[in-house]
Amino acid sequence: MPTSDTVTATPPASIFRDRGFWGITVTQFLTVFNDNFYKQIVLFICVALAATEGKSGLQGWATIVFSLPFILFSGFCGYLSDLYRKRTIVIVSKVAEVLIMIVGLFAFRHFHVTTMFVVLFLMGTHSALFGPAKYGLLPELFTQRQLPKVNGLFQLSMFVSIILGLWLSGVVYTRLSGDENTLSVPPDLWIAAAICIGIACLGLMFAMIIRSTPVARPGLKFHASDLIVNKETRKAIWKDRPLFSALMATSVFWATGGLVYPQAINDVGLKQFGLNQEYTGLMAAGTGLGIAIGCLIGMALSKGSFNAKLVRTGSWGMLLGLILLALPGSRFGTLLGPIGTAVLLVWLGVCAGMYSVPLQVLIQARAPAEHKGRVIGAMNLANWIGIYSSGVLYIFASQVIQQQQLPHNLLFGIGALFFLPIILFYRPQSEVLSSAAPAAEQELLSV
């Protein structure tokens, strides 16, 4: 029987009256904003260095450095989120974020590129710790039938924060540059890092109001396999073929997204169209806007179930969008031009949101209660192996494009090839989700 300090009050019937919902949602919003704001500024610097010093492929290296901690630590972080209360993990990760952003201020203040990349690695480590805890909390705080709505709003808030992070990073970068030179590096970058520190502190405050839930596996013993994917968790995933297939489908999705968003968009906007960072950031933000709309559609059409039709529709829509973005033409080397590209990027985002929300719900709902943190850790591992691979591919692709003087929008075509296995092999089936009380509430009912 749990003690009084390991449980929380019964959650309100409405998620909008639940401080746990607002706590974890706003905390994620601010965390994702910081990730995208800081990383996009570093990517802008990489583009500038590639143009002025011939250092091509730096965006790919930045993606690799940011994604590597997820590959190295996701399994262990999933283990920690089952061993300890997930709220505690979230708070610890937010404290770490404040400290990391202070190092980021030093890196920008002295324009130390190596330290900027170290900060990217630390940000990835922080997010690897945060991910299993935040996604593992949702099925502990809410019923399975609430999960489509919660995940729709959760994903919506995440992509709204991506929109703001990408857009405002471009605005701040352009304003600090003091001119319209798309390849200049502003002298007062430390101001951007100071903004990140303030956002991290605010996120820590909201993390404090998250409702606590019981420990999933008190006294869970550590095994060497926990460094990657726990042996028991691996068996549970493998036996549940819809769960395994959903994990692979999200991995391919993020591999494609890692190449396209924002690496290909940055190259097309800054190099091919000659836009400045502010307008290039708006192009990337347009994709985020589309994803937010797609999340709302996914939430509305799921209605307490896993809707496989949404996944299939979203996958075909993404493939079509990527192909159209890659088509060559006489105007700017692309068939669509800047305006057409911006519009189609919103479409690409809508399809991505429709695709991702149902898969996220399915993974959370089918993951065994005693393995939720480690299943989410396995999901993070699979996703970031995909993103890591996209960084490696970008390094080689960007070099070929530069050497052969090819249009940068061909990167979207490579993304389409990345995503093609989903169209060919993934055949999900719709299913109704349970209305049983979440784990935290079931624990309370036993007191």
C-alpha cells in the first residue's frame, strides 16, 4: 500500500482543471522552445561558416551532436523514469537546463563554436532525460480514452513552441546582425542565450506544479541491457507487433524530419532563395504551424481510439509534399519558388501532425504499465537513431550538392526516399482504447 507522499489527489474530470496537465504541457512548451531557439541559431551560424569559410556539412554535424545523447542515454533514462517518480525526473532535467543555458551564454559571448556544439550535446542529454518522464506521465495521469485529446493538445503545444522558437530565433538573429546580410554572424549573440536562461527558469517553475504519481517499479534492479533497451522491455515490445511497428514508424518519420526540418529548409531559404534568417525561420515555422493544425485534426478524428486511416492519409500526404518540393524548375531552381515552397511546407506539416498524433497515442496506450518509461526510452532511441542518420546523410548530400552545384531542394527528394518504406510496408489497424482509470488513479483507489 503506498504512503501518502507517493500519491496525489484524484485528478479532476476535466483535463483543463488539472494542474498536472498545465504543468507538464507548459513545461514541455518552454523546453521545446529553448531547444529550437538555441539550435536554430547554431544552425544559422553553421550556414554562415559554410558560406564564408567553406565548412560545408556543419548543419549535419550539429544534428549528429544533438542526437547522439539520445542514442547513448535514452535506454538508461527510460530505466530512471521507471525507478523514480517521473515528476522528480522532470524537475531535475529542468534544473540541468538552466545550468546548460548558462554555458550557452558563455559560448555565444566568446563565439566559441566548439563550446556551442558541447551545449548542443548537453541539451540533447537533458532532453533524453526529460522525454521518457514527460511522455510516461501522460498515461499515468489520464485514462486511455483521454489520451487522444491530451496528446493532441500536448503535440499542438509542442509544435506551437517549435513555430515560435524557429521564428523568433530568425528575428533575434537578424536584429542582432543589424543588416540584411544572410551570411553575417551577429556580435551580441549572448543576448539570445540570456533569453534561453530566462525561459529555462520559467520552465522550472511550471514543473513544480505537476501532480506526482507513484513510482512505476520501486527498487527496479539495473541490468546492463538498461543502457540500450532492457531485455524484458525488448521482449514485451517484440511480442506486441502493433507496438513494435509503431516504434519503427515513428523512427522513420523522425529520420525524414531530421533531414528536412530544418536543415533542408535552412539551405533552401538562405542559399537557394537568398532569404534572410527571419524569413527562413518563418518558412520553417510554417511547417510547425501545419503540424499544429494536423495535431488538432488528429485529436478531433481519433475520439478515444487509434485511427489508422489518419496515419495512412498523413503518410501519403507527406510523400506527395516531399516529391513536389524536390521538383526542379527555372525559378530559383525549384518548380514552386519561395511562396509555393512556403505553402507546401505548411501542407507537409499538416500531414505530419495527422501521422504522428495517433502513433504517439498507440505507443503510450499499448506500453505495459511497468515498462512505460523504458518503452518511451526505446522510442526515443529509435527516433534519434533516425535523426542521427539524417545528419550523416546531410553531410554527404550537402557536399555533393555543393560540388555539383545542384539545387538544395533536392534534399526534399532524399527525404521522400527515406520515408518511402512507410508507404510500402506499414499497415496499421484501427483499435478502440480503454476507458480504465490511469495508473496513478488506480493506485489511489487501492489505498
